[in-house]
Amino acid sequence: MKKPIKITVTGSTGHIGYSLLFKLANGGIFGPDQPVDLMMLGVYPGAGTMRVGLAMELEDCAYGALNSMESTTDLDEGFGGANWIIMLGCAPRKKGMERSDLLEMNGRMFIEQGKSIARSAAKDVKILVVGNPCNTNAWIAMNNAEGIPSDRWFALTRLDENRAKAQLAKKAGVSVREVSNMCVWGNHSNTQFPDFYNAKIGGKPVLDVIKDENWLKNDFIKTVRNRGAAVIEARGASSAASAASAIVDTVRSIITPTPEGDFHSVALCSDGSYGTKKGLITSMPVRSDGKNVEIVKGLEINEFSRCQIDASVNELAEEAAAFNALAF
């Protein structure tokens, strides 16, 4: 039997957590033969009874892959020995709040969590930040986690990639399985760029299948960028099950080899590739050998794509500058 791995999930009692934890516990991410020790880390007071109820449901499922289950509000205990950390918890933006207010609230939280991860997590820890603004939250935590290599930090843009694939498949009238090589560049925000120029449908360039470039440059990009808001408008709540599914896809894409010739999207610490600012957490095309993730090099970036990518990366640089201007 394999040695258990410890998975810590912050903000586990939220809507995404409710969908995600059962996938973690039933072997849906790391495999049915990989035991997991699940730690639910509460970052807000008052969620204790919700964690108890969630733990009861997980227990009642009798999942064979769930080796143990605990919950805490203590950061060092929660991150202690963690091999994977999935950070769902963040300070939500409320009515009347300025962007600087959100950065300050999340900044304080992710500074402390970054320091705790550095003190307590396992040496092989990998971290996926989901709570928004996820790119900048990951960047803040990374820069306060001394000793944790920058290549261990990721932020979620796979949901945007999945949305883009679904829209292309729908337009082309094919299965979403036919869509590959989709990268969403930049920030997880409405400046992101779903790169249809390098994507493929059935192994062919998208423009060979969908010949309406005007639709691709306008309606397609707009739909992907605003899909989250459209979901909220339609169901009265933010994306939950689709976000949890994207988390599963992201982690599995990191821990399993990427199919030959394909790549996927995740935000990671930039090495300066494609003219992005080194050190920012920005989404780029990546491949994995099952252990290490590398940025795909050599993709063609035309003038339209260059403008889109630069706008999104510049937004990330502005968020970083705004955070650095705050006094902590």
C-alpha cells in the first residue's frame, strides 16, 4: 500500500469545497490506490459546525482512498506536513469595496499563510491558489514563503481553458475532446486571452475549422472572459462544480504526463518567457512529465495576441505594484 499523502484545503466549507472534497476523498484526483490524509483548514471563524457536517458526510461515503480526516483553524497545524495545498479561501469583494481594500484584506491573509507554509509544509509541497484574485494571491503567498521554490506555486486558469474549449467545440459542432492546445494567457480576470490561434480542433488549427475570425476575436473572447459573471446571473451563485472540476483537471495535469503534442493552461511563476514580466504569477502554456512542469516554448505570437497578452500581464503588474504600495 502506498504511503498516504496529506492534502490541505483552505476554505473547504464553501461551495467549491463541497464539490471538491468528495473528489479528493474518492481517489478522483490522485487515484483510488493513493491514500490521502485530508485536512480542512478554516480561515474564517464560525465555520466549525459546517466542517463537522462535511466530515460526517465524507465519513458516511466510506471512501477507500480516504485514510484520515481532520480540521483546524491553526495555520501551522493545517499546513503541517502537507504535500498538496489547495487554497480556496480568500476575502470576497463586497459592495462598496475598492480593489485596494480587497488587495489589503487578502494580502494580510496570504502573507501569513505563505509564512506558515514555509514553516510547516512538507519539502515536496505544491500549492494551487483558487481564491480570487488568484494570480496575485499566489504571488503574495509565494513571496512570503521563504525556502519554498517558485516552481511549486500555481493559480487556477484551467476553468477558463475549459470554458474556451467548450465554446470552440460548440461553434464547430464537435466533441470537446477534439479541442486541444488551448492556452489562456495572463490573469484570471476579464483581461485574460484565450489563444485560439495556437489551439486545434481535430488536430487542425482552429482557423481552418472555424473560419469566422471576427467571431473568434470578439464574441468568443468576450464569452470566455465574462462566463463567470454569466453563471452568477443565471444561477444566482458563482461557479462551483465547474471550478472543482477544473481543480481536478489542473492537479491531474501536473502529476501526470501531458499527451504528446498537447499543452494546457495554468498560472505559474514567469521566467520571462513570451515577454512576460519575470516573477509574476501569470498563465501560460505548460507541459508536464508527471513530476516537473515546464513552459512550452516557441509558440507563434502575432500582433493581435501580443496586445492581448501584454494587457493582461500589465494588469498583473499593476496589482503587484498596488499591493507593494500598501503598508503592512
